[in-house]
Amino acid sequence: MIGVYLLGALAIAIILFISRNKIFVYSLAGLFLVLQSVFAIYSCFHYGSTEWIYFTYDSLGVILLITMSIVAIPALIHSYIYIENHQENAQARAIYLTSMVLLIMAISAGYLSNHIAVTWIFTEITTLSASALIYHHRNKLALEGTWKYVFICAISITFIFIGILFLSLSLQHAGSDDLSFKNLLARRTELNPVWLRMAFLFIFTGFTAKLGLVPMFTAGIDAKDKAPAPAGALLATVLMNLGFVGIFRFYIVIANTPLLHWAQLVVGTAAFLSIFVSTVYMLKVKNVKRMLAYSGIEHMGIVMLGVAAGGIGYYAAVLHIILHAFVKSSLFFQFNQLYRVFQDKSIYHIGNYFKYNATGAMVLLFGFISATAMPPSGLFVSEFLIFKSIFDAGQIALLIAVLLLLTLIIFAFGKNIFKILFIPAVGFDDSNIEKISPWESLSQFLFLAFAVYLGLNPPAIFVQMLKDSVSLLPM
Amino acid sequence: MIHVLLITFIITLFYMAIANRLMTYIKVLALQGVILFFVVFLQLSEINTLNLVLIMLETIVFKSLAVPLFLSHLLKRNNITREAEPFLPNFVSLVITTFIVVITILISNTIKDDNLDKIFFVVALSTLFFGLYLIATRRKIITHVMGYMVIENGVFVLSLAVGNEMPMLVNLGIMLDIFASVLILGIFLNKIGDVFKNVSVDQLSNLKDY
């Protein structure tokens, strides 16, 4: 099936790239969604099996693949709305849809790969397709964003490759040349620790460009700002999850070696710095989209803190990235409607949103409550569990510092969101603003509700899969 | 013989650190490609012939012909001034490059590994850090790209160190080479040259938070 999926997606991408017929193109994009959903369902029924040597339907991969497939549906629907509203020409539409299909395909395959080099290859493909999406508007700022993204991603991909080379050196001591995660885990006692350390440093640094963590987070911010919002929703959620998969699968290996403590230190430091950096930027950011992107950095910092703390933190980290994917993508989908009303991204020029689009304003309000992990939100549960794991690990000082930083983030986030919702923008002419259909907010409501449901009352099978995905880690 | 070639490779880094003109950078990149061609020939004695020919073709055609020619074409087309415009004087560059090499030698001495020829490790790591240094201290975007090419050459050297046991990794490295170079050079440097007339990083600071 993975072969059918990859070839099918590739064929659809090529036809999308060539075709200029509007109805045909959109139905083809719909066909891709069907293929994606069928693939996700198929993966559930073939749980645990391996295809094409390099792809395994393991619990982490399957659960993220399902998340991806769910997020992809509204992403393409909102892309349709976006393209039709901007009256894009046929060529821009073709490039956009092709890149979306390739991006979704590469992320899905990256989730499922059981071999570090294969994950790396698909991460490369995501850089290519994401850069085409960021350059969608073809103006100076988009070019700047694209250039920065491409350059930083190219360097971080090189870093991952260096990490893989060090890993192969480490593996040579074990007399093996199979770089699959399973083999690495099986031979964990024979790996050379010096090379393993170097490998972890380089691979971790490389994947932070996708995950959005210190040190390589900068490129992602520009990318999410300049890409069209439906594409930005994918970049800010499922693509970050791909970075998480890359780090997490390797972390499972290193957590089973005596280097666990050292790795916790590395991951924990990067995670804390990410929360710190995102706090600093959140306090001064005035661009709505970039604010959402920085909030993503904060969430990834919390996730990696959970991973570093261990115990219940592993479970909570995986839960957190899934819930974050639904919450953050719905905020990005909503951004587009906000932009259509105000024609501006700056918070100074946006305000009193409740008056112009009450449904959309509700989405922003609920999205804010969810993203800041206030109680009804599902993220509250996962964040609470992560804090508990930090507490259990005995890092009280760290916990207090993180909580203080989060308070500042909630303050900054709330200040901006409530300005958007209630305080009128100075000099805004509301004589001919666009009326937006409430139906366009439906997917956002569903996602936010789904995140609450998954967090507060998770189905037993979901909990079981989460537990399976972290079962290889030492508790 | 391999050692002589790799030491020559390090010397090209020193030369690059004090070079003034962009054309010199491009020529050094081409020379590095030629050196890597011979290193591949001598080092990868155990892999099958077809793969060896492929790798050697990549070094000579891609690294020492295509990329340098394309870079010099870009220089001419965009009328980029021929000076490299470093932020730091050349003497400081030279000192820092020396530091980089000395530190990597010290690091390599702490590692005890019989499987690895240490000189590969030293050359690869110092090339990597030199490339990052080059990116950080030059003003033009095109020198950033050259710095990235230097990093890729360094990674290529490292992949040769394990090449006999895992030829797949060398091939992956080549894929990275071609993929990233085509992405960076082909699409964007062309576009950037069209949109920003004088290509300097100072023009790439318009994306702001407010």
C-alpha cells in the first residue's frame, strides 16, 4: 500500500502541475484526499507490519498519520477558498496544489519510515515543497522568507547527514551497517558512546529546524508568516511533528544507553531556551501570524521538556503534539478570514472582530483558550501531565521558571487576542468589508472540540496507541 | 597519498580565508572538487566499479565544473562586485581558521577509534566549521552559498571515511549535494538576483515581528 500511496500521490502531483483546468484540478486534489484517508485507514488495519523494508506502521507513525490525514482535509478546503478569493492564475494554483500534495506525501512517509536515512530523505523533500509554498506570492518579502528557510533548512539537513555519518561510525563498532531504528535499539550496548554523542548532537540540531526549537527555529517563523495560511497551518503543525518524530525515534535509542542523562540535559536545555525565546518574542510581536508561530515554538519547548523529564512526560509529549496540531491549525485556518476582513496582519490595524464576524471571533476566542491550555482545553491535560513529570523528576526550579514564562506568554497572547476581538482599530474603514460565511469556521470548531474530546475523554484505543508509542522508553 | 591530498584540501581553506576576490573563491571550490576526485579514486577501493564511476563523475562534473561555472555566470549576470567584503580583516580570518584546525586536531586526539582514519575526521570537521565561519563573516549572499558548498565538501570527505563499509551513505551525500545545490543555486539565487539588484544580506532584513 505504501507503494500505491507514494506512486499515486506522485502521479497526482505531476498531473496537478501540468493541468490548467480548474474543475479537473480541484477534483484531483479531492482524489488525493481520498487516497490519503484510505492510506490512513489501511495503516490502522495493518498495525505493526512492515512494507518495502523501510516503512513500518508502528503506533507513533500511525497515530501521527491519522492526525495528518484529518488536518489535511480542511487544509485543502481552505486552500480552495484561499485560491478562489485571491483569484490566483492557473499556474500559481497548479504550483500551490502540487506542493501541498508533495508536502503531505513526504510528511506521511517520513512518519512511517523506520530507517533514519529514509526519514532524512523525506525531510529533504518537505523542504523543497514547503519552499514552493512560501514563495507563493512571488514578492520581495516572500522571497526573503523563502531564501532564509531554504538556506537554514539546507544547513540543518546537512547537519542531520553528518549525524548519520557519526552514527554509522558508532555502529561500525557493533559490526553492523544497518541504520534502522530497530537495529540501533537492538545493538544499543555495542554502540560507541563518543560517536553516539556527536551523532545525537548533530541530528538533534538538524531536526530542530523542522521542530521549531532553539537553535534553528528562526527559519520556520518566517516560513509560517509568508506561506498562505492554509499551508502555514501544515507547516506549523504536522511538519513540526515530523521534526518531533525524527528526534523522538533516535531519542528512544539513546535513552536506552547510559547516555540517557546527558541526552536529557541537551534536550531539556534546548527546550527551556525555546520557551524563553518564544516568551521574549511573544511580548513584542505585533504580527498575528508570527505570534501564532511563536506560540508553536513555546508548545514544542513544552513537549521536549516532557520528553527530557521522562516518566509520564513521554506519554504527555506525544499527546501534546497531537492536540497542538488540531488547535494550532484551526487558528491558522481562521487567520485567513481575519485577513480578508482587515486586509492586514498587524495587530495595530485589526480590532473589534466580534462586530464583523462573530463566528470567526468565537473561533479565535476558543482557539486562544485552547492554545494557552486553559482548563476545558485538551492541551491543559497534556501540559499538566508534563508539569507533573518535571515535578517528579525533581526539577522544581525549572518548573517554576517555566510556569513564570508561560504566565508571561498567556498575558501577551491574551492582550493581543482581546485587542483583536474587542478594541476597535484606529482609522479602520468598515464601509465595504467582506461578509464571511459562518460555514467557513465549521472545521475550526470541529477541531477545537475534537482536541477537547481527545484530551478530557480519550478513547481507550487512542490511549493504548499512545502508550505503545512510548513503550520502548525506560520509565 | 590520500594524506597529501587531504592536507592540500586544508591548505585551500587557508587560502580561501585570505582571498579577496569572489573569482578566487570559485576557483578554490573547483580545485577542491578536483582534490576530492582523486581522494575518491584512492580511498574507495572496495566498492563496485559502477558506483565508483558515478561518485567520481559527481565530484569532477558537478563539484568542479557545473557549480563553479554557474557561480561565475551568476557573478557576471548580476554584476556583483568582485570583492568578498568580509566583516573582519584577512589576518583575523587566518588566525581564526588556524584555531579551527588546531581545535579539531585536539578533539580528534581525544577520540580513540581504530576504524577511522583520523585525518578524514580532522579535515571534515575543520571544513565544516570553516564553512560556517565563512557564512557568518561575509556580507554577500553569494558568499553564503559558497560557504555552504564548502560545508558540503567537508561532509563529503567525512562520508568517504565510512565509504568502503557503507557506500549507500556516500550516495546519499551526493544526493544531498545535488538536491540542495540545485534548490539553492538554481531556483533562488537566480530569483534573488532578479529581485534584489545588489545582492547583500543587508537587504534581507525586512521580515519583522511588528
